[in-house]
Amino acid sequence: MKLFALIAFCVCLGACSPGERMETPNAVPFNDNWLFTRSAVTPESLPPDSMKSVTLPHTPRIEPMTVNDQWQGICYYAKKFETPEKVKEKLLSLRFEAAMNIADIWLNGKHLGTHTGGYLPFTVSLDNALNKSGENLLVVRLDNRDNAVTGPKPLHLLDFCTYGGIYRNVWLIVKDSLHITDPIARQEGGIFVHASNISSRKAGINIRVNVDNCATEKANAVIDYEIRNATGKTILREQNRTIIAPGTDTTLTTHCSIENPELWSPESPNLYTLITSVSNNGRTTDREEVRFGIRDLKITPEGLWLNGKKRFLRGVNRHQEYPYIGYALSDEAQRRDAQKIKDAGFDYVRSSHYPQSPAFLDACDELGIMVLDAILGWQYFGDSLFTAHALQSSRELIRRDRNHPCILGWELSINETQMPQNFTEAANRIAREEFPHDDCYTAGWMKKAYDIYIEARQHRHSAHLSQPLIVSEYGDWEYYAQNAGFHQNTWNDLLEEERNSRQPRQSGEKRLLQQALNIQEAHNDNLTTHAFADGYWAMFDYNRGYADDLEYSGIMDITRLPKFSYYFFRSQRDTPEMVFIASYWQPGISRQVKVFSNCEEVELYADGKLTERRRPDNDNFSTRLSHPPFTFNIACQKPGTVKAIGYKNGQAVAEYSVTTPAKAAKLTLKVDESGIAPARNDVLFIYATVCDADGNPVHHSADKITFHIKGAQLCSPTNIRAEAGIATALIRTADAPASISISAEAPGLEPAQTTISIQ
């Protein structure tokens, strides 16, 4: 039986390798073989045999690219399973990483509980309703309609969508009577490991673990701690011994130290693994693994110091949605998003405006991306029930994420909302209770209410120099030529739609350059403040409840394709050396050439002839930038090729070229892996690019492309019109090994095909 095989495999599994989502060898993936229906019937009337077979993560309805009427309502998930013989005497529970929004769970007709909130995990015990012999029927009822407790603002007024479904992983938790407790369910539950007194020579390691004895006899408990470095080498062992009375739990603390620690930073995201084993009278009863990092973080009004070095964090905001499938991303897709954020030149991300996936945070740990971790909230406040829920969410957020070295601070604040003093005081108190260390920093939208003041640039009124500052959002409302108040007369000849920062990727060269200029001006201005970090709004285009079009502020579109502004941010990092020509080189349209580069000098060639070698721009928008762009006053008079070569220390280190495309002739296909190989139950973007006969992208093409997929589910429509020369399909792979065949065709164009192998 498949479930039995998974349990047997997981219980004997050793240390998790980087990238795996298995939190403990006693956590078994429980995503396969679910049933689903959208229905408002009672649980007793649910017909499991007529429900649709699905695999988690799952969304209740495939939505269009632009979501004008997001599905809200009641849906059911059900799963039939038998209890494997080897775990019949164990304690069994289910951990849901997230389910939107009100969840009720039944097992064999017995109600196990209700959970309110769609972004944080919850666990339900199966023991009191489990059939140890024969079949079990698990039923989950979800309701993602507007809810005043979790968010008083209805969806049609909200700046993001709250997609339904069990959209993250579910785990079967297998425990002995003597076990490490769940971090959410207990006040001091789970494992908490934190480094302190950190130097290059030594770091103190503080470990806290809560162990429960559910047996009827006392336990002679031995708790062994093993710390391994990134290569898997054991560098430390410690042990606790204690007697735990029946029906009680106990919290144990251990203080030890690591010599010559490998510190965590964005440049060197070194990770350790703590393996905690519990035994009773010589028999191992539980074993959990936690990854952690060692980093010294200090934030004051004067700035941020990481491992003793003052630094500025260039960052971005991220919504977690995909087109068509809403929130139901695979763990691999979450990791690809993190990789794109890192590749774009960012070392910091704000989780806007809700807790995001554990898989995303794992990737941030591995890649070196600091995270401002946020509870749910945007432009609303509610009654006492709302307040209690938001404060409890603050506790649960910290308990879930406290071991991640990527966490910069805790945004226990309702974004862009005036909150009562008793709420902000309670949120700060909770943070200190749950994270009692010197590097616990809270962040919020009201000045003086939290450790860090977060302020969107459009709301800036004064410097507030006495408090640490993050420019939490900028670029969206900084319509440089429209309402930000900076040199508006310079752009009197631009139409309103040409001036702003909300630009679709297919809006053309002029408008994409305007977006990049707006961003450059705003980021340069942020650097004149005392802020130690800023976060552009936003990384990806996204859907909103209150508007009937996409929000186009992203430096990548909703399908994760870059706009010109993506390369502006990439150029602000010192390495690797890069050049990018922000032009399609079109006669009559390309009136100058903007080059984004982190090189010292750039040469520009037109049709093989050197036009100029120059240093970066020196203007009012470049005074604080790490690497200003290069502007060449050359216009495209006829079709041809421009090439940029970047120089550092007098040596050519990077080059990039753009050729005016000829007539569209063929399609090419690319699978978006972003360094993460396709996996089972994965979601993948497939890009079909319209090219001329020589392979140059035809950026103005809007051809209708037809996709054919064998071996995977096509989540997007079969026919998709190209935007700026690229049509994007989205596929979901199956839960078994497969060879996936993909082809794309369009009238008058040579078709393309490719295959993907899923092991």
C-alpha cells in the first residue's frame, strides 16, 4: 500500500538534504489521492464516490489570467485511507500547512475541529476517531467567503485575491507516546534553536525542546542533540536526561557553543542541522531535524549591522499567486520564485501581506534572502474577535518561523492601518514572549509603535530619525512624472499611461523604459534617507479583488517573465558582471540606448562599429546608486544589431546584443526551471517565443499560439496570444514518473516541441 511504503521510508530516513520539505522523519506526505467538489451540502450528504480525484496542493477552480470574479464559496476535500499495521499503536495527526479560510475536519463522521485563517498551519489529532482496521474517511470543509474575523475588508475591495483550497502540503504526523510536541499547539512546543554571543571564533547555541509523555507510566527520557554542518559532518553532541511523569510534558534547555562558526549572510548562507532524538529506556521514540543559521543581527536608527558589518538591504515585495491556479504552487515553484528574487539582485523580501509558504522560507534560508515576515492585513481593523485572531496569528507566525535565519523581523502589524495602542503593545509583548532574544525586531506601519517603522514612499512625511526605517513599498505610486512631485515638467509630452510605473510587459519599449526610470529615481531617493532597507512594489504582476485588470507594477509579469526594470535591479549588485540593453532596436522608436550594467565602462557598437565608450550616467537620478545606467545618444535608423561590452579594470567581462527582428518565422520553447528541476506534482511555465528565421525574438508579435501537452495537465487555455512575442502556458505534472511532451504551433510559423522527464 502506497501510504504504508511512504511511512516505512520516512521513518528510516536520515538527514534531509537542502531543498527537501520533510521537516521530520516522522512526517509523511499526505497530498495524493484526495477527492474534491465545490458544494454547500452538509458533510453527511457528501457523495465521495462522485467527487473529482485531485492531488494537493489544489485550487477549487482554474481562474482566467485576469481574475474579475474570483471563486468564493464552500468546497469539500475527502480522502479514504487505511491505517498501516506498523503505525496502529502510534499517535497519528494531520498537519495542514495552510487551507483557505475556515476549515472544518471530520474523520469517520466525528468532527475533529475548526481552524480559522488561511495562511498558517494547524494540526488535528486522528486518534479518537481512527479506524485501526478497515477504511477511514477524512472530510475537510473549506469556506473562503468574506470573513470579518480574519479580514474585515471584503474581497471586492482588497488589493490581492484570497484563493481557496488546500493550497499547501498536508502531512501525516506519526508519533510515539514520548515525543517532541507541535510548536503551534503548545505554548513552548517544538524545538527552538538560536545562536547568541556570536563572533568569528565562537557562537553560543541555545536549544529549547518540549517533550510530552502520553503514556500511563513515567519515562526515563534521554534527549540527544547532534549538530551537523553543511557538509553533513557532526561538529557537536549534547545530551539531556530527565524523568517525565505520565500525562505531562516538560521543557528542556541546553546551552552549548560552536567553535569557528560559519556565519549566515546573503553572500554566504551557511546552514547547520540540529538533530534532536528522544529515547526512553534505550529505545528511540522520536527524532526531528531543524535547519538553522548563525548570524549576528543588530538594528538601530543608524542602520543595520549583520555579522558586524553595516549594510543596506535592497529588496522587493512578493505576492504568492500564480495565474490560473491561484495559491496552489508546488514547493518547487515557491523555490523558483525565491531564485528569481535572488537573481534579480535582491537580498531582502517582504512577505506581502500575509505568511507565505514554508518552502519559500526554506529557499530564502538557502539563497541568502532576508525576509520581513508578516501577519495578514491590509487597510482594515476589526472587532475584539478580529484583534484576538490577529494576535494569535502573531504567536503562530513566530512559532512556525523562529528557526529560519532568513527572518529579518516580524511585521505584526495591519498594513496601512491605524491600530489601537493596546493592539500594538500586545503584538510587541507577544514577540518578546515567543522570541526572547536580543535580535527580536518587530515592524509596523505606525511610527513609534514597533521597533522598526515601515513606511511606503508615497506616505512619507518626515524622516523620523529616532527610529529604524524600512521603505516598505515604493515605485507603484511613485509615478515620477505624474504625482510624486519631482520634475514633472520634464515629461509634459507623455500621456498619462506612459508616465506611470504600472506597465504591462507588452506595453512597448518607451513605456518599459519609463517604468525603469521611475524606479531608478525612487530607489535613488530612498538612499538619501536613513532607511537600512527598501522594498520595491512588486516583484511580480498580480490579480486584485478590487480591480478588473492585473496590477502591473511588477519587474516581472505574472508569468515570471522580466521587464526592463528587472535588469536595472540586477545591475545594482556588484557581481556577477553583467550588461543589458534595454531596447528592442526598432527604427523610429528606439531614440537612444539605455544599458543597465555593473561594469565600470561600457562600449556600444552599432552594426559592428564602435559608437562610444563611456562611464555611467551622472545625473540627478544616479547620485546614490551603486551602479547608474549608461545612456547612449544613438537612434535606430534602420534594422540592425547593437552590442554592449562591459569593462572592469580595463578588461572586457560581459556583453549583450540586440538585433532588430525580421519577419516572424518560427517558435521556440523553453521550460522555466530557474535551477530547480521539474518534479512530481510540480507546476511549470512553458514559454513559446515567436522568432525570425535567425532566432531573434519578434517582440511586437501577438500571434495566437496553440499548445499541445501529453503527460501533464494543461492549466492554462490551449490557445494563448503572445504578449511581447511570448505566449506562456502553465502545466501541472502528475504524481508519478512521466515523460511530458510539449509542442506549440501558430499559423505560418515553424512549430516547436520539447520533452520533460519527471523521475
